[in-house]
Amino acid sequence: MKLKEILFSNNWITPYLKRYKSGLVLAVFLGTLTMLFAGLLMFSSGYVISKSASKPENILMIYVPVLMVRVFGIGRPVLRYVERLTSHNWILKITSELRKKLYLRLEKSSVTIANKLKIGDLLGILNEDLANLQDLYLRTIFPVLIAGTLSLSLLIASAVVSLSLALGIAIFFGIALVAIPLFSYKWTVEPDTKLKKYRNDLFSDLTDDILGLQDWTLSGRKDDFLKNYRQAEENTRSVQKGMFSFTRKRGLVLQFVYAVLVVFLLIWSGLHLTSGESLNYIAAISLMAFPLFDAYGPLSEAIVETQRYGDSVQRLNDLPDSNEAVRTEQITDDNLTISHLDFSFDEGQTIFKDLNLEIKKGEHVVILGRSGVGKSTLASLVRGDLTPVSGSIRFGAVEPSKANNVEHKIGVINQNPYLFNATVRSNLTLANLDATDEQIWDTLELVGLKKMIENLPKKLDQWINEAGSQFSGGERQRLALARILLSNAEVIILDEPTVSLDPITENQLLKLFFERLKGKTILFITHHLLGIQQMDRVIFLEDGQIKIDGSPEALISENEDFRRLYQLDQGL
């Protein structure tokens, strides 16, 4: 990406520069003031040294300059500290907004993104890209803005003193602030692109080669493997060496430019400050140039690093756009209505076409269908994780994708409920942070786990292994049910929760689920018919439509296709 596109043609940087401009202006002002104090400290020090060397008749004649040295000496680090606090507070606020924006985009389009992005790209977005944007603000945008305001201030001040002084400083700024950074940026684009490609190829090829190392050895081509790897590594090092060499040379050029500025200031001072008190200002003016190196020295590298953040900005820009401020409504009605629903992940891959369905509060509905027909997709639509292409899905008058209390109203128990590497209590109170120990024990008794947890060495404080490996599948499902009961959700989605369990455990758990969730709305997604006689309705999905809809008893007695399906499932 080009420099202009990285900084301005995206919706991850520019909007926040405008929205939080007051904090940005304050941080830049403090940064500029810090550099001015550094320059004034050197100016005051130079004056004190010159005035002291001329043997003043009275120490009071340098009292004020000495006082200024103290003021600027103390003020510079204080301002630096306040500027860092301000800028980091500002950027952390921005980063918080960016993470919220990112997670909402991923949440709204999680399945689509997973189909379009490689896992590495997705991990890069989550792990590195926002951190790169944070660095882009701190290491590029702030230094550039501070350097710009400092340059403008110095040009105005020098123009008031002398046009020749202003001209000399303007030439210096043109070289240090514009020419060298832009040349650095242009020069490093190609090698930096090569370096990223070499690194990616090196990692990819090395991973493949290591996994296939046995084949390399057995085929007698171990030397070829080492040769290929060494060549790839050499290419990478060659590019790195060239970039390091350029950085060193650029540093020498910058130092030379600063040396020329110091000489220019000495010559200008010598020509214009030739008598009396003005002689004491020659060293003061010349020394003011030295702190400028802190302001302009890192600028070239900051501009160079900007294009390295291009991949991060591009990946974030490529995420599907959506309205991040959508979850503002509240679900208060538990009656579900689906009207003329159309949904597809990609063109030509239709999942639902003009689907219509009503589920009343407290109804127990089983959803059947072949693999890939859209049973789990329907559950994602009901939760608001996916949004319809057309038509609507609502609880009362509220779309779940626009509700901010979905997690409290809708609970899910799937095939592999996840248990975190934390205590039993922490795993259960995820559903209700305010749950008391008494409520937890009552819930564990309801799901048949109270005695087992009581026998653990630390009871509720027992640490659970990652993914709950010390518990059986049935026990993990019971813990998942306990979470649901603690959350007091009104709509429960059972997404094939017993698919990996033995028939006896499966039967026991289904009976437990339906017994404990009595009075709540249940959407039971399954691929076979165990437990359907405890349900109010059976819905069979086929070709994006509802093919069968009715009570289990009525369908078994009246629908030949369903009766045959039921008999096959029961082994009759």
C-alpha cells in the first residue's frame, strides 16, 4: 500500500484522528513544548557558559539565566512524562475502540470470514494487526505531527529575528523533514517487500520440509534439503544486510546535515552578533540545534516503518463492513418469528429460501435434516451471529443481531462444551457473575454433579485442566447444562449435544435436559430421533425449506415418510 493509503484511505485510522482530535492536539502540543524546552535548556546553558566566561562583575548578572536552566531542565522531563501519559492514554482509548470494532465485525461475519481468510491471516488480524496500528500512531503519526508543529514554530521565530536565518533553517527542514524521509521510504519499499516474501517463503518451505524430513533422508536428498534452506536463508540475510547498510549510511548523512546546521548557526551568529552583550548569544543559538536531532532523527525510520504496516491496514480494510453500533435493542418477547428468510454464504450456495417459521414461548422443537442442510446455520441466525440476506428473524419486534442481551436470553449447548483452565466456580459463573455458592451447589444438584464436585479435593475451587480433560463427555455436558441454568436463559439451543456419547449416557442426558429445561423454549438440533417424543414439534429441513412440521405423535401416525424415518432410526 502507498503511504497516503495507509494513513488516510482507510476506516481504521482517519476516523479516530477526527473523533479524538482534542486529545491528539494536546499530545502533539505537549510533545512540541517538550522539544522547545530541550532547545531552550541548551540555549540558556550556552548563554550561562558564555556570560560566565566573560567574568561578570556580579553573580546576579547570570542569576536569571541560571534560573532558566533549572526551569527548562526540570520542565523538559516533566513535560515529556506528561506528554507520554497523554499520548498513551489517547492511543489506548483508540485501541479499545479498534478492538471493539474488530470483534463486532468478526462476530457479525465469522463464518464468511473463516471461509475467505487463511487461518494465519485471521490470527494475524487478532494478534498483530491492531498492535501494528497502535505502533503506527505512536511511532509515525505522533513524531510526524510533533516535527511539523516544531518546524513551523521555529520557522516563525527565526523569521522574526532574520530572514537569512529563516532561509537557512527552512533548507535544513526541507532536507531533514522531507527529502531524507521520502527518499528512505522510496528506497526501502522494494527490499522490504522482498524481505517479507523471503521470510514468508522461508517459514512455509521450512515447515513443509521439516514435516517431510524423513522422506528427504530416505530418498538420499538430505544435502539438497540443506542446500535449498541455506540458499533461502542467504537471500533473506542479503536483503537484511542491504537494509542495515542503508540505515547506517542514512544515519551518517543525517549527522552530517546536523553538523552543517550547527556550522551555519555559528557562522550566522558570528556575522550578526558582533558586539557587546550579543556575543554571549553565539554559543546559545548554536547549542539550540542539538536537541533537534531527538525530534528529527527518528523521523526517517518512522516513515519507512509506515509501509511495513501496510499489510495490517490492508487486512483490516478487507474485513466485511458492517454497522458496529447495531446491538442497541433489548429482547423482551420470547416468541420467535421467521418470515420469508433467505440466506446464503456465497452466490450460488443457497441455504434457505423463503423460510417461514413460528416458535412460541416454552415450545420444544426438534430440527432434523441431512448434514449440510442448514440446521446449525439456523441456530446461528436465531442467535444473531449471522444475519439474513433478506426476510427477517425476530423475537417479538427485535432482531437478535441488533439485541445487546442475546447472551442472557439465548443459551447454547453444543457437541463439545468448552471448559476453561480455571476453577469449577469460575467455569460456572461465566454464565452469571453474581451467582452465589449456594446457587451453584443447588444447580450442580439439579444436573447430578453435586456429589462428584464435593469429592474433589478443593470442591468448587478445584482447578480444571484445559478443555476439562479430567471429566467424561457426559460430565462436561452436565456442567454445560449447569451454566445454562445459572444464566436463566429463556431460549435454549441444543446443537447435537450428545452426538459423541454412548446410547445409555445419551438417553440419560436428554432426559435430564428436557426435565430441567421445562418451561423454556428449546430448539433441539439433531440428526436422529432419540428423545423426539418428549418434544412438542418436529421440523424437517430440506432444500432450504421446511418439508415436515408437526407433533411427533401425529407425524408417526399420519406421515409415511416420517414413520419410515423413525422406524429406521429405531432399528425397527
